[in-house]
Amino acid sequence: NSESCCCYTRVVCDVKQVSDETLGLLGEEAVAVTKHLCGGATDSILMSIGSDPLRNCVKRLCVAGCCHQKTKRDEYCNMEFLNKHGLCFTHVGVRGGVQDNDFRTLQMLISISKNNATLQDFEYAKKPLVKLVGFEAARNWGRVARRVMEEGRMAFL
């Protein structure tokens, strides 16, 4: 689906379904704009744009992600970044399954940081980290956790 104007062509498409025809419309200086990329969809778009065939034509990117706390470990685009900073290594848990407590904790902190009218401090009161540092400190750490995730996404590009 596309519409032309004097200075640009707007192409509406799913990046996973880019055809040769769509690439022809994009040209060599495409700008990708996305909105409401819930959870792992943010990472999916970054991986798609960072790979062929889009890598050679998308020169600028504006991403409006949301629901950061819903991103799953296997969806995140730059685990190498987190590992380089000493985070999110996997280990075999007591029951034999692979676990990553760091990533789970990052997601919990991000969830706590979402300060809205429905979030109550008692919802996380039983979490050991919240008991240790307090709800407000955990909320602030959550903002930092979100920033760390976003820095990894920028480094991926």
C-alpha cells in the first residue's frame, strides 16, 4: 500500500513481508517509522531493518516501542551487549531448566518503573529485591533497566 507526494512516497507494510516491489518504492534513502511496538516487536523490527534486504535502503529509523517488560529473552536483539556488561548469563536451575535470573529481574524492575494509577507498591512487596531496597528505589532502578535495554538496542544498530 503506497501513496505519493511531491517529496516522499509513503509505504505501509509489514517488514517481514517486504517484496522486491516494495523495495523499489523505498529507494536508497528510506526512513522507517514505527509505533506501538509491543514487547519483542521492537527487537523484531530492529533485526529486520538490520538485515538484508532492508539494511541497504533504510537510512533513518524512528521507533516508538512500548510494553518493554513484555520482551522475552529470546526476542531481545542484543544479548551480547548485556553479557558484555556482566548481565543475563544463563545457568541450569535446580530443576534442570535453563534460567536467566538477570533478564527476569530487569523485566520485573521495568514493570515496577511504570508509574501509573493502577500500580501499587504492595503488588511487589514480597519480591526480595523490593524488600531489600524499597519500592521507590526499585522503581528508579527499573528506569535504569529500561535505559540499559534501550542502549543495547541502539548498539545493535
